[in-house]
Amino acid sequence: MSQKVRTPVAKQRCFGDRSSGQVYADYHDAEWGCVSRCDRSLFEALVLEIAQAGLNFEMVLLKRPYYRTVYRDFDIAYAANMTDEALQSLMGNRQIIKHKKKLLACRTNANVILDLQKTYGSFYDFIWQQFEYKPIVNHWTTWSDVPSFTEDSQALCARLKCCGMVFIGPTIIYSFMQAVGIVDDHIESCWLRQRH
């Protein structure tokens, strides 16, 4: 008597399926929405979200290894102290997104993070204390239900701007919040939501 072979069920993801490359699926499965407590990782997420503004995030992920090289594995102090000449030289680097205001923003924002570390102990504490160190868990049915920004992202964006951060808005900050686990926006059918 022959046995039926069970066909593996494909993982249902919020994004990263179908035409997307493996790098996008891997990012969804291993990183997106995971709580990040490391300031260097938070800085990396902020840099990538700023780089993504107006572009495709999958393209940014493909360029991430080069960003890691440029910023020495997202060393905040190194990024904060980059000279104008060093930033200008990046404009000739085809491996990253050559956008002067975005590159300048990364240096400015790195300096803001250093200041916040002195005042609050860490960038992580500055951000997470505003949410009482508890992720916001949403329950969306479809990806189209997920908002592009919220009152929380508007409030955090306003606070960061008051601290001196630039090239940010409620949408960039909401994407950042999703990326580092402040917000859990995995939709109900996503395999990551289903495993809980």
C-alpha cells in the first residue's frame, strides 16, 4: 500500500513572496518585527529606512552589505565623525544610493544618537520608554490594512526632530518602528503570527 507524500506548505508572508527575491523573504522571516535592543542595529535600521524613502526596500537590502562597509558595520561614532570630504566621496559610490541629503542625514542623525546616549543611556531606552518597553501588536487581516503611519509614529517623529534628527517623517519612522519590533504588524495569515 503506497503512502501519500505530503507536499510542504509554502510559508505565507506579509511580504517577500512571489516575484520578490530571497533576500526580501529572509529579511521578513528573520528580522522584520523582531525587537532590537542594540543601538548599532537601531542606527542601521534608521539608515536603511532613510535610504529607502521613495525607493524599493528590496533594492536597499541588496545594497546593505555595501552600507555596512561604508559605515564600518554601522558604527555610530564613525558615522557621526565622517568628514564632508568622506561624504562627498560617497556620491561616487555606485554600490549605495547616491543621495546627498540622505547621506548627510545619516551623519546628523548619528550625532543625535550619541547625544541621546549621553542623556538616556542608550538610543534604545530613549525610544522604548515612550512605549513602556512593550511592542504594539496589531491584528491586520491583509497587507493593505497596514497603515503607512500612525499617531505613535507622528509623536516619535516629532520628538526625534526636536532632538535634531533630519530627513525623517511619520512614514519613515513608522517603517523604522515596524523594522525594529516597536510595532508587530505581521498580518494574521503570516506564518510568524501563526506560530504564536
